Amino acid sequence: MTPAPPALRLAWWGTAWLRGQVVTDLMLDAVIDDDATHTIAGLATLGLTDSEAAETLVGGLGRLRAEGASTLGVAYPAEGDAVGLGGPPAFNHAALEAGEAVVTDAGIGLVPVRVGAVLTWHAYAAQRRQLPDVGEADRGLRAALVETTQTLADLDVAKWRPEVADRLMNLRHRTHLAAPPGAPERCVDLAERGLQAAEIVELALEDDGAALSAYEMNARRDALLPLDRAARRALTASGSPEVWPG
């Protein structure tokens, strides 16, 4: 099993901890993984503590629970597609800058900032958000994979990125994520496929110099935009308990 990205780890395992489904040590091991530590900062600006000092992860989550938080969900936004975000602007801007965020059902958002092996989750006020449901995100990802595979084949992806062609031919071979009790199997599967799609996009865009012309570079980027969007929506839905199937 492989650990999920930071926001997804915190959403999955933090929710399980808030719900009493995992013990503290197990939650900490899963969320922190190979990092030195995770902390939560900025709670004083929201009136949740008198101290300006960063909280430990457990201490910060405990304060969120005292504010009524019972779930943590993710957002994986990009410029022009603020999926998983509902505002206000300060939180949206920080989340877009980081490319990921966690949103609680108590109106508090957390944005990760990494310095070496230390990850600090900065707290912001967060507003109610609209989310794709799991079924919608699943269908969107499947459709985007079919469309992107055909378009990249037309662009002769095997010529300039044989690794991408291999990935697209072997979609069943993907990383399996470590998930806590309570995370629906359907959502874990969707997250795994969303990460796989995101990795394909990243790999395909790595070397624009491999394309023969500016036209081909633009065509490749345009072909990958729907898959990137579908991957982020899949990750957002699969990591947001608000839309998990009952």
C-alpha cells in the first residue's frame, strides 16, 4: 500500500479519527508518513486559541472537533476550475496556490505549506462548497480517459512519450492507496484512478521540447486538459465525505 497525497491523507484519516474509527497514533502515522512533522497554524486568527504558535496536528484537530468538525474533505483546484472551493477569496487564493486544501464541515479550511520535511496546515475561514458526487466524478474520469487516449494516439504519443503510451495501455496496473476504516471502497478505487490520471498528465507534459512543433505542443496540452480536470474532480469527490455514498 502507498500513502495518498497530503490533503487526501488528512481528509481520510482525519475524518476517521474525528469519527472514532482509528486511534490517534494510527492517524498520526498515516497522515505524517515520512515527513518530520505536521502542524496547524493560524487558528488564533479564527478565534480558536489565544496563542499565535502553531498547534500539533492532534491539538489542532482537537480544536476543530470542539468547533463542531466531524468531517474533513479535500479540494484539488486549478486556475479556472476551483473545484471543491466555496470561498472566501483569501482561502481560495491560498488553495489555488498550493493546488490542494482540506475543508471541514465547521467552516474552516486548511492549506498545506511545506518547508523541507515539515508540513504546516494554515487555517482559513471557509464557506459552504458545491461538490461533484462520486458517480459523476467516476463517469467523468472514464470518459476523459477514453477521449484523451484517442486524441493522444492521433498525436502519436508513442513517438514522443512512450512511457505515457505504456501507462494508457496498462490502466489496470496502478498504485493501491492505504485508506482508513470508513472510506468506501468505491472512493478508494476512484482516488487511485484519479491519481493515476494525474500522473499521466504530469508525465505527458514533462518535456515540451519533445514535440516537433508549437502546434503539437499546444495540441498535446489541449488534449490533456480534460483528463487533468477529471482527475482533480475524482480526487475531490473521493476525498470528501459529504458526497460519499451511504
